[in-house]
Amino acid sequence: MCFSSNASFGAGVVLSVIGVASIKKAQTSSQVFFASIPLIFAVQQITEGLLWLALPNPAYSTLQSVTTYIFLFFAQILWPIWVPLSILNLETNAKRRNVHKAFVAIGTIVSLYLGHCLISFPVQAKIIGYHISYGQEYPAGLSGYGALLYMIATIAPPFFSSTKRMWALGSTILISYIITAIFYTGYIVSVWCFFASVISIAVLAIMYEINKSHKALPIQIPYKLI
């Protein structure tokens, strides 16, 4: 989270509760994939909480490095694949599944590229005011394309889903990105992840809808030969 260690740890605890509740609503393995999003965000926020504690103390340089890389792994490598793939797993419409497969392909390309950059180029986290800034010396020439493809992989999939209320999740994520880009330009990685983690409460609402829809389906009585 972008404000303090206490805020990060607090968000981690709340998201853990939401994540467990969301997973309990899942009825299939494909639903668990989507329902676990808040729980993954919880781990990410707790990781940044540890980073908040480590950054002011030079004696914890190893912890600084480890938590920086773990946080960026979630932010830049995991989410571009996890978001489109989890929504694809919920999709039942054949035509829309093809669209979501394209998003998964885009997300995979982004994750592989950012994973290469994370390993190959220096990264550094530092506290500036009430935020953590992640300095990344990635190739400037490709940064614009990478950012665009990242947004397509993480924001667009909900708008193409037939799952009820999924569009609302996409809308809130998009709005949160716009707000972050305008008001927190130098801290997009940290602040947008905070907004997205809070928004992940919508995942629980969607799981309630999915669960309710399954319960509302008529009971199929097997045909008997007489």
C-alpha cells in the first residue's frame, strides 16, 4: 500500500478475510482461480508492509531487496496473466472465450517481457513522502508499448465477460488507474496496486452472484426408461 506499513498490513488482513470468504463461494476449480484474487492482493500488500519497515533501516538491505522483487513480481508478472486467465476460466460463451484467449496471450507477452526486465535491469524502492517509489531502469523505447499492453491485459477482460457484474469490476479498475495516473504519476505501481486491492472486494460480490445463479438453476431430473 502507498501510505504506511500499518495501512499495508491492515489492508492485508482485510483482504485475507475477503479472499477466504470469496474462495468459500467457489464451486469449481475455475471459480477458485478468480476468487483467490483478493487473497493474492493480501500477500502483495503484506509484502509491501514489510518493505515499508525495511527501507529506513540499512541493516535490512536483504529484506529490502527481497520484498521489492516479490512486490514487483506480483505487480508486473503475475497480474497480466492471472487477471485475463481467471476471467477466461469463468467464460461459457464460445465466441467470448476466443477474445479472452487473445487477452491471455497479450498478458503472457507482457509478463515475459517484464519478467526479463526485472531480472536484467536494476530496480530500487525508496520512500518519498507518504509513498513508495519503485525505480526501474527498463528500456525506455519499449516502455510505452509495455504499459499499453499491460493495461489491455488487466483492464479490458472484464468488459468482454458475460459473467454478471464483471463490467463493474473493469470500470472501477479503469477509473482507479486514471486517478492514479493523474494524481500519483510517480507512484503508479504502488498506488494503483492499492486501489486494485481495495476494488477486489468486487470479486466477492461477483462470486456471490455466480453462487446465486447456480442455486437458481432448475434441478435436472434424469430421464427414466419405462
